[in-house]
Amino acid sequence: MKKHTYFFIIILSCFQGRIFAQSHYPGQHDGKFALQDKLQPAVYSFDLSAIRLLDGRFKENMLREQSWILSLDTKRLLHSFRNNAGIYDANEGGYFDLKKYGGWESLDCDLRGHSTGHLLSGLALMYAQTGDERFKMKSDSIVSGLAEVQKVLNQEGYLSAYPQELINRNIAGKKVWAPWYTLHKIVSGLIDQYLYCNNQQALEVVQKMGDWAYKKLQPITPEQRAIMLRNEFGGINESFYNLYAITGKPIYKWLAEFFYHNEMLDPLKEGKDILEKKHANTYIPKLLGVTREYELEGQGKGDEMASFFWNTVINHHSFVTGSNSDKEKFFKADELSQHLTGFTGETCNVYNMLKLTRHLFSHTADVKYADYYEKALFNHILGQQNPETGMVAYFLPMMAGAHKVYSTPENSFWCCVGSGFENHAKYGEAIYYHSKDALYVNLFIASSLNWKEKGFKIKQETNFPESGKTIFTVESAENQLLTLNLRYPSWASVVNVTVNGKSMKIKQSAGSYIAITRIWKANDHVEINFPMNLTTVATNDNPDKVAILYGPIVLAGEMGTAQMENLAPYSNPSLYNDYYTYNYKVPTDLVKILSIDKVHPENDIKPLAGKPLTFKTSKEGITLRPLYDLHRERYVVYWDLK
């Protein structure tokens, strides 16, 4: 996040409804919208409540996330809001009685309150993913507290943990750290709370916020608006489109259109790549609003703009992990090898790119979006969380010899901690999609699906990527013809499929879907197996700077812990934004060069017996493992070739 325009998000949501944090995807939330999307998508999303994770690496991350979000104290989260409203919260203002959260939640930080937003979305997702009432109860209490603050503030619906003067500074073009970005998190969280938990109070509170925003921004001149929108505002345009769809009130559509940033978005209509030096996570969420407008209206250039942006980012500005940016900014197209630093791959960027990817996949059912989703989910998001503590990393460094730098439990609360509350609570959301009579399987993650409308239940058992084998078992089915579309990943060279033990002749090629159409019965089973191979991927601008993959999984070299001192690998809260200035103290003798055949890396890299997904280079003796499983030690992703 940009230090002067980023905002942290942790919003609330808790209903087995049909939305995922801060986004509505086609096919969700029946009965929750006054206005229906005019776009006819290629595929529809399931409610997260229809999917359950089974035992595996993703569920382990989710369980750690549960412990983390439940440990955060509601009173402490609401303290800055109550302090802003002058509500009694603790003896003598709580300076002694109430321990405050630090970092970006400090009482003197412009972004205070953002974590309460993200957290509520994380709680909502967790409730939808598990059905566990603890998550609903906690978020209900937060909504109630926010409603009280809004009432006491008595400022025409304004609600935040900071005074309106921060908004006034933004409108006047004065220096301030992203007040509308913060409000975006709160607005989106309240919307999520209504959609997931059916919390009517949340809907009332967020409508009052929208009413206030409309009155606040109505007098703004075009010149003031242009200046104001240069400050980061997240995806608040998307949230106002969702509020407009829920209520049918035109003022919320006006607000969504107000936050259309011409300076950044208009060039996309002309197919211009202006990303260089732009703050990445200021840019990406703007496209979510454009996409929601396109879905609501069913026409316009929104889809074309979003598709061009997505292709530009993925093909010319992204690393092998699916992440992008260097020190939070896009760099010149295709100059990847010149930006392998300790500050690449902001996690919030990936979080928002995955959201955009879901929209675009719904519109087209193009397998390229599913391929990217898998890449970024496994290689970045899955490995963001430290399995020892549940803390998360802001960046995914591409610098040789760097390591992941993790947040602290009470004194970080960066933006990527906020999006992390959501990332690890919604792993089920992009595994399955559907059309009228077809089920799409996009991700190989151990899970079960209940397609209630079709009376169809299916279980997916896999330990992918340790093995390329996945078994699907039909648990119940009605007497009807359904197609099971299994993703045939672009990285796969061969596939084997059996239906009830009988081999199936595959006509499709990689980068498509394998369609199996039949009247399914309980206990039918399908087994699919993708043998995986070692490959290399070079940076766009240097053919001899390569990363090593096994199937879709990025392998990194284990480099130990030499010179990792003091608090490493954790952030030092006593230093100013040390995640952004971190000194990795990389040893000078670190191995960065390999002697391997980049066309046939299997000749020089061998698997270690009895150790899944573990390899060793023949000449240098470097151990390679999945980047998502390398924690608390140095690593190398991109190698120079001899």
C-alpha cells in the first residue's frame, strides 16, 4: 500500500448469502437485490456456503485464520470509532485501562478503522465457509457498535474512526492518507454483513453513510473532483454500485459514477498501457467498479477496459507467481528482471487481481482466467501466511536471498493484514462455477459442493499439487443430464481420466475443459490425473533469468537463515513502516547461479525420494521446494543460468 493513500480493509459479513467480500458475482444473492444484472454471463458463481473445504493445506490455513480473527478484541477494534464520537469506552478515555492496537490502527494514524472493515468481511466469509455461529456473533456485535457510533456522531450518517476533517483535506487537495479508501472498507463490510448475515441494521447504517456521501459530494466542482480522485479510494465505486443494486436508489449510482477516475481509466478505452509508475493497488480496484457497472447495465466498454487491463498486467507486469509491482508501483512493461527486489508482489494487489479475474471468468468462462487464479492462489496467497503463527506477509520478495517479512499480532495491521483476513477465509469461492446444466471445476482443492438447485452433491478428494490425481465422487444426484467440465490446465501436457474405472478418450487439449455429460448417480466417481513436469519460465526481458516450476507450482531454493538477526523474519513495529524499508542483509556468498538445461531442467534437477515436491540440483546441490512452503528462511526464485 501506498503510504499516503492506502487503507486497510477488514469488513464485516456473515450470511450464507451469495456475495464474497466486497464483491457481487453473477448468480449470487437471490432475493437481495432490487435491481438484477442485465448481463447474461457465461457461468455463474455459487454461494460460498455451498462449498466446504476438506482436510488439506488450504483448510489448515483457514483454521489458523480462524484463531487469529477470533482473538481480536471487539472493544479494542471499536475504540477508535468510539473515541472519535466522544463515547465513553474506558476510564479516563482508556489511556490506561484499554490497551490500544498499534500500527495502522493507532489513534493517530489516518487509516484507523480500516481493520474493523476487513475483519468483518473475513468473519462473514468464515461464517459462509463454515456455518460456525461464532463468526456471525462476533460481527453482529461490531455492527451494533458501529451503529451506536453513527448515531452519537449525528453527522447526517457519517461514520468513521476519524473526523470528517480528513475528508475535507482530501477534497481541498491537501495531504492526507486515503480517507475514502478507509470508508470503502467500512461501506463494503456493512454491505457484506447484510448479504451474508441478513443484518438489516447493517443495511440501515450503510445507507445512511451513502446518504451522507451524496450530500457531501454534491457541491464538489469538477476541478475539486479531479484533485480529490488522485488520492487512493480503493474500490468504493464498486461498493456504491452494489448498494445501488440492493436498494434501487439512484443517488448511490450517482456516487459510483462520481468515483469513476477519468485520468486512470479513459486511456484503457483506447488500449493504452499507462501503468508505469502508477500505484498498483490504487489502480486495480477501480476496474472492479467498472466491471460491476458493466454487469448491471449489460452494455458499454467496461468489460473491454477490464479485459485490456487484466491482459496488460498479467502478460507484461507480473512475475511467475502471479504477483506484480515493485515498491507498490507498476514498472515499465516487460522489465521484470530489473525489478527483482525485496519489495515486489504486494499481497493486496493479488487479492484485487483475483477478484477482477473472477468477474472476467464469469463473463467468458475462458480457462486462461482459471489458470491465472490457480497460479496466484497457490504461489502467492497460500504462502502469504506463516504456518507457525498465522501472521502474514505484505510483500512476496523476488530478490535472491530475501525472505518473507511477517506482521505482528497487535502492532502492524497493514492493508495486507486486512485483505489477509479475507484471503484465507474464502478459499472455496473459485473452485466451482455453473451454467444452467453444467458444473465447472476450476481448482483442484479438497472440498465438497452442494448444488441445491440441481439436487447434486459432489466431493473432491485430492492432495494436489503433491500429486496430480484428483477423485470426484457423486454423493447425490437427481435423474437429469448434467455436464461435468473439468479444467485441463494450460501447464499440463498429458491427462488421464476414468469414469467409474473406465478410461475416457480425451479429445480436448490443454487450456480447455474436459466435458463429461451423463445422467449421474450416487457413488459415480471420476478420477483425473495430470502428470506434472519440471519447466523453466524466463523473465520477459532476460532469457537467462529463470524461475523453476513443477506443474503450476513455483519452486524456490532453500537458502537458510544466515544473518537473519534481531526480530527477523518479523516486522519491527518500533520502526517506521519497516516492511517498506527492510534490510534483508543478504549474505554475499549466496548462490544465485545454476547450471541447468532450461529446456530440459529434469536433466539437472532430480526429485528427492520420500519427500513430495522436493528436488535437488545435481551440480550445486540446491534443494528446491514450493515457494508457498518456504517460511522463516531465505530463498531464491529467479536464477541466473551459466
